[in-house]
Amino acid sequence: MTLRESPVAGPVPLYEVPGWRDRYGVVAGITGRSEAGGGSFDLGLWNASPVGETMSRWRAFRRAMQGFHAVVLGNQVHGVEVMTVDAAVGWVQVEGIDGWTTSAPGMLLTVTVADCVPVYLVVPGRGIALLHAGWRGTAGGILHRGVSRLSGATGASPREMIMHCGVGICGECYEVGSEVMEGCGYPSERPGPFHLDLRSRLAEEALALGLETMTSSDWCSAHDHDRFFSHRRSGGTDGRMVAYLGMPLAH
């Protein structure tokens, strides 16, 4: 089922997963390419911008996220390590982490993306997980790792989980070689190139794991380059969005 993120009015470019705030009590979405006035809203920590400009954008993002006393972010390595964080204040930045789980309100989980797929997992009222799924993470089983960690933290079965595959590059735009296809479990009898739809691949795995409620965004980071950053389309020069998921504190 397709579920397109909706733009949120305000100075920070935000696109939220519609219905999740009211239905599941979570804030889920992704930042966009341009802030009000047209300036780049690049949240990559290793970009060419002066440190002050990058941190000003992060502060603006944090101000826009009401109800959270901590923001957690990993220095992603396209791996499968998923970390649980249930108590923190301020900004938590950890090396080598590509996914997060929490059962605590007030923790805003984030991953940076610019073609890779952010995967949002929710057990309503009990816990959440946010994963960074490029082809290597997908091939390595980060979805299985995230589902297992969330199940262990909440006691929920996979069929109780809700999953959304967010803004990422579409299959038409994602041209890959045979090694990528084989890594993701698809046969390749010729050298390629092939077109890989990571969101469809993740949905197939989710079904095999026992999940029953799944949606996917139809935004493409490459097609919709006026709204989102794309590493592939830009030849590696583009910025980074931040996907976010959290259970806000009650006011």
C-alpha cells in the first residue's frame, strides 16, 4: 500500500507520514531539501558547510520537534547494528550504528539518508524502531535485526508491528550490478545493469518475517530532486535529509 509523506507548514522543511501521529501516537517523517526562502537544509555532519551553519540547521530541526528531550543519531556505516536507547538527554551521537529502538517517550530517533530507505517500525504504545536500509544493510538483514530487537523490547510479535518504508530512490532510478542483486537475494544470470526497488525488497522480507501492516512512500529522492537530496543523481555531491521517529512526551 502506498502512503505518501505530507509537507508540514513551517520554516523547517518537514514531510510527515500522514495519520501516524493521531493513530499511533508517534511523530514520523523526514526533512526536505530546502528551507523557507530556498536555502539548502543539508543536515549531513560531514558536508562542506561551515560548522555554524550546519549546527544552526540542526538546532532549527530540534526546535521543530516538540515533546523530545533527546535526539539520537548514528555515524552510519551501511551495516546492521541496531542500538537501544531508553534514557538520554540532549544530542546522542554514536559511531557505527544504522538503526535504533526505544520504548521510552521523549527519544527522537534519527537516521540520515539521501537515497537509502528509512524504515519506520511501530508497536503502538510500546516501542518503535528506525532503520537505515541501503542495499548493504538490506542484504545484511538489518530489517530482521530491527524487528527482533523491537520484539524483544516490547514483547510484541511481528504481526503487531506497523512498518513504513519512507522516502528513497525508486527502482527506475536505482541502477545496480549483479553483485547487488545477488546480495539482495535476486538471481542475476547476466552482468547487468539491473534496476532494484529496495522498498519492494524490504516489503517482501517483512512479509516473510510475519508483518501484516506495511506501507511504502512513492516519493523518489532522485525523481523528486527539487524536494529531496539524492546521492545517486548528484554524483555523490548532494546533502543529507534526516528521517525521524519518536513517541513525544505528553504535555
